[in-house]
Amino acid sequence: MYSTSKNLCSLTDYLTLTLHSNRLTFKQLQQIHARIFTSVSLRSTAILTSFLSSCYRSQMSSYALLFFQNPPKLDSSLWNSLIQSSTESVKWQQFIDSYRGMLQNNVVPRKTTFTLILRYCSTHGAVSLGLCFHCQMLKTGFNFDLILQTGLLQFYAKAGELRYAKLMFDEITQKDVLAHNVMISALIINGCAEEAQTMFDKMPERNSSSWNSMISCYCKLGEINSARLMFDRCPVKDVVSWNTMIDGYCKTKQLNTAHNLFLQMGSARNSITWNTIISGYVQSKKFKEAILIFQQMQAENVKPTEVTMVSLLSACAHLGAIDMGKWIHAYIRRKNLRIDVVLGNALIDMYCKCGSVEEALMVFDGLSVKNIFCWNSIIVGLGMNGYGNEAIGIFISMEKEKIKPDGVTFVGLLCGCSHSGLISTGRKYFSQMHSVYMVEPGIEHYGCMVDLLGRAGFLKEALELVKTMPIKPNAVVWGSLLQACQIHKDSKLSELVTQQLLQLDPFDSGNYVFLSNIYASLNRWDDVEICRKLMIERGVSKTPGCSSIEVDNVVHEFVAGDNTHPQILEINLFLEEIAKVLKEEGYEPDTASVLHDIEEEEKERAVRYHSERIAIAFGLMSMPHDKTIRVVKNLRTCSNCHSAIKLISKAFGREIIVRDRNRFHHFRNGTCSCKNYW
């Protein structure tokens, strides 16, 4: 074993180096043990402590205890080292055995030993065990030690035992600032903000932790003005104070104020500050701003963390900014950031929402550990992209791995079945949710089933399901049925459903527009006018269509009728060229979705300038021929644009992916992945 040690200064050096290895085999531990037992010079506290630590690190705690049964003459401090090693172990029994062995050898625990034990009990929420050790401390005479009293106070506070924490605090005769801080934290955790404030006001001495506890308390309660008052009064602001205040403003959607504080910090900002402001923008759906902040972070050479990456990937997912998403993925690999289930799930979600299913599957397959969120993300992503059979395949693999599905899993499955026309399979899984998988169907699952049946043309069955479902149908359920009516041109049922939607959500402009178009198609112009007047009276305005496209890592947004884009003149000219190409291909605009009381030529121009058409035109102008055009739209793509984009993909030889409010459309060579089933 020691033949390789000739270049080391001594056997002691070699043993120390070996014992600091990650893991040792049982045979190696035996050999080192033999050396220690036969050589007095190797019985130093440092060597013996390293040996004990190595036993636990190598998952051989029983060998450490065996070592203590027949030890050479040892310093009692080694038992403290044994306890420390056992508390670092993830196995509960190892810690219990070590402490029991200590008592059996008549070794009195030291103050530092109890400190370690209390920390262990706090971390593992071991209330009963902590109470036992409290009794042990009383027996050994440590009950008046300030450090241990504070440790006990901290233990009871973290365990949620406020009554015991208060009793412990009252027993401390010389309460220092740390004891007060721990007690204030305990009160805050247990929702006693007023009591915490009273104690804070009476404190003879305060440090930054005291102030930060109260600032954090008011931020968590949503009392941002009280938090700001504390922040402004604080004479010892540190980076935690600033970060807490910025986070509080972000959570209350006051991003301008949060950003002003962020700017005021200047060079005091750390990675947590940057992560907080980026996360705040993402949570407030200000995705472009989040990416701009990240670019500023890079310019200032601040090292991003895994938390930064998760927030940014969420922003890329919502924007459909796959180039930025791929850059982030490459950065993660280049910097060897650990892809755990959280970061892995963010990557899967980003690729799925950008329509890149193949890369999402590669990330999923590469994860060494997958939790339910990872499985759900890939199933939902496959379903939304129209890969229903593949989603089912992943679900079957999930079952084989003994992962229990939840409600989100079935939303993904049923969505995949709906978008792929898998009617019988969807019915099967819906019927098995409760009986086989013990998952109670929620309103979102009924919505998926109504969507599945309606899209397939089973409108009467879908309506019957809506009427008989055990939960009161919401606007999403009725909306699914309305879309089915639109697909199958059932104007009578459409009118009935739209009236229901107007009762449920009288401020959704889409319902008025749809009902108005139904009346117009039936030449019921008086009813069209009534719809328009109702919208005006109720202050309802039509939600404008908005589409975004990423070009050279910049996200461009287009709204129908908005001429503010710097290249809008060139885009409009190119749209005219596209219209000519489509006409040569035999394309006739479908103007059914345009209000019927305007001229036919005006209708054609109206549908030509829908936001997704503008974004696609810009993509064709600006992106290399071999690059996929990816567009994200806030509304459902109309049938006219759907037909046009199919022909554009063929005429220009481009792959185009459109993510609308309902699903993904992968256009290739004149066809769409939805098979006109959306």
C-alpha cells in the first residue's frame, strides 16, 4: 500500500493525504488502523481525527465505533471529533450510536459537543431529541452557559416551538444582541410581528442582523411601507438590507422603485442583488428587461450563478428566444455549472416553449436525477408541440420508474391527446385518473376533455360533459367548447356558448368579437351593433394581437396597426411581395374572421397585417435561409393566417414555428404539425 509514498516527506504525511481522500475501502481503513495501533508516533490528534472523519466519509461509521472499543490511550477530545463527523453524516442512526458510545465510555460531553448536537437537531427538526439533550445539559451543569442557552433558544426557534423558545429566552440572565436577534426571528417566523417590533424597540443594542430581521419581516407580510421605514432608519445598512428591500419591492410589483435602489447600490451589489432584480422582472413578466439586466451583469463582470440561469431561461421560454436560451445552455456547460433538477427542468421548459423538442429530450435524457417536475415538463412540452404519442411514451417510462403522476402530468397527457387527435387514448387516461392513479380530476382536466371531444367534432358529447361535470365550468372550459364550435362552424351552439362566456367573463373582448362575427355571418347586423355598444358601455377594448421574434439575440415585438418599428416600411413592402407570391400559389384570403361590414379589399389588407404575418416577414428578411423562424403570439392564430403560413413555408423553403395561445404550429413544406387540428 505504501510503495507509492517514497516521494513524500514521511509516512505521517502520506497517511494524512490518504485520509483526506473522498472515500477509502474497508481494507484501506484496516491497514491504516493497524499502522496507528502499532506506531505510537502516529497517534497524534490530527491523524486520529482524520481517521474518524474518513470512516464516516467512507460510509463506515461502525468501523469508527469499533476503533473506540479497544483504542490506544486517547484524548477525550477525539469523542468530540467523532460526534462532529457523525453530525455531518446523513444517517440518523450513526449520530445516535456515536453519542451512545461516548456515554458508555464515561466521557463527559464538552460544551462544543453540545453546540454541535443542537445544530444537528435544529437542521433535522429533531424536537424530541433536542429536549433530551436539554436535560443532559442541565445534568452536566451547562444550563447557565450563555453560548449553550443561545444555542437552545435557536434550536427551539427553528423547531417552531415558540413557547419553549420564550421560556429559554426568559432564563437567559445576560441577554446579548445575538439572543435578542434569535428571539425576534422566532417571533417573526411564528407570525408575531407586533411582538417582534416591541422587542426590537426595547433592545439595548442592535446590529445589522436586528434591522434586517425587521425589514425582512415587513417585506414578507407585504407591508412594504413599514419595511422601507425600517430600511431608512437603519444606521448600519449592509448588502443584505439592500437586497431584502429590493426583493420586497419586486414582490409587490414596484419594479421602478426596486430598480432605483438597485442603481443606488453601485459597486456594493453582489450576485444575489443581480439575481433578485432579474427574478423580479421575470416574475412581473418583464422578460426583455430581465435579459437586458443580465447583459449589464455580464458587462460588469459579475459571475452568474445557477439561480441567474433559471430566471433567464424562464424569460427565454416566455419570449421564445431560443438563441439566447442556447447561449445560456452553452454558458452552463462552459462554466461547468451543476445541472440539477431545478436547472435541468428550466432547460427542458425553455426548449419545449421555443418549439425545440429534440433538444428538450436531450436535456431530459441527460439528467442523472429526475423529479416529478422534470417528467411533467417534458410530457406537457411534447403535448403542446403536437407530439401526443411521444408524450404517452414518456408517461409509460415514468410509470416504469415508479414515479407517481400528479394532476399536471395528466394535463400534459390529455393536452397531447387533444392536439394529436388521440380520442380513445385521451378517454382512457381521463377515466383512469381516479380509479387507477388516485388523482382527482380538476377543472383543468375537464377543460382538456372538452377540448379533445370538441376538436374531434363530438360537440354534443362535449356539451353534455360541460353540463354534467361535478365542478362548475369556468371560462376556460366554455372557451374550449367555443373554439370547437368555430372549427366545425356550428353557429347555433357558438351563440349559446358565447352567451355563457359573457356571463362568466363580461370583460373579455374576445367573446364580444366572436359573437359579433357570428351575428355578422348570419347578417344579423342589429345584433352586431348591440355587441359593439355593450363593449363601449362596459369599457371593454379588444386585445390587440402581439407577436415577437428573436433576431440576433434581440427580441422584436409587432402589434397589428403599430408602425413604430424602425424597419416597418421595408417590412410592409415585403408583405406586399409575399401577398403576390401567395396569390401565384393559388391562395385566396379567408376573411371570415374579419367583421363583415367592411369592404372585401379592406378585409384582405386587415388579415395580411396580422402581427404574426408581420413578424414572419421580418424573420424572412433578416435571418439566414437555414435558420428556423420562431414566432410567439399572444392570441390564437386565425385560420386565414394558418393557411397563409403553410404556403409561405413552402414558397420560401423555410421552417416556421408559431406558438400561439393554444399550442405550437410547426410549418414545413406547406404542412403544419397540427394537421389543421387546433
